[in-house]
Amino acid sequence: MKIVLGADHGGFELKEIIRAWLEEKGHEVTDTGCHSSESVDYPVYAKKVCEMVSDGSAERGILVCGTGIGMSMAANRHAGIRAALCHEIFTAEMSRRHNDANVLCMGGRVIGSALAMEMVRTWIETPFDNGRHSRRIAMFDTVSDID
Ligand code: RB5
């Protein structure tokens, strides 16, 4: 799978571990940075990742900051992005099954690398359930029309 990664300084270490794990599993990984633990602004990396997911040059994106909160807020401002902030396996799975999440956000200061790897594995392998969930996701684009 083509996967694009991004992180700020709070997520840098976990992003490095995720990149190595994905590459070892044979995924085609693009790493947009950051490339050190020097302080940077997370919306910059959210934008790089979301643009690649939106234009189809990556199938999925993974964003890591200290908590995952800023990355998820920034990512969900981008058209066509359904970013899910997850810190355990159940929500990682459900974000795929019910929400067709195309970006996974995690907190590098919240979870350990072993859990993160299992979440990433689950998130990559779990398909969207479609059905009634497609209708609900389509409503994201017309929120002002909802009564
Ligand atoms: C950076 O200190 C921190 O604010 C950032 O990584 C993230 O947690 C924001 O939501």
C-alpha cells in the first residue's frame, strides 16, 4: 500500500519506528518529515500528508504529534480527508469499518510503539463496511443541509 507519513517533534520518534515497520512489511512509504526532534509546526506536516491522500498519490496517511489532537484537527480541515485520532486497537479498527478513515492520527507521547504497530497493522488491514456508513460519510460534504 502507498502510505504517506508526517509528524512534528512530538511524534518524530514514533513516526520513525512506524516508517521502519511499514517498509519492512513491504509498503511504499513516503516520509514528509519532520526529520528531527527540533520544534516544528504540526499543520505544515498535516497539509503535506493530506494533499498526497487527496490527490491520490498516497492511499492512506499517518500523522503523529505529541497527542495526535492537533494533527487530527488540522487534517480534518482538508477536503476529502477523514482523519481519525486513535489510541487503541478498537477505535483504529472501527475508524476503517464505519468511517472509512483515510488518515490515522496518533500521539507519540500517549502510546508505546508496540501498541502503535498493532494499531497500524489493524488499520491497514481493515476494510470499510460500506452500506449505511457510506450514506453518513457522504453527509460530511453537505453538513449545512442537515436538519
Ligand atoms: C507540541 O508540543 C504539541 O503541542 C504537539 O505535538 C501536539 O501534541 C499538538 O496537538
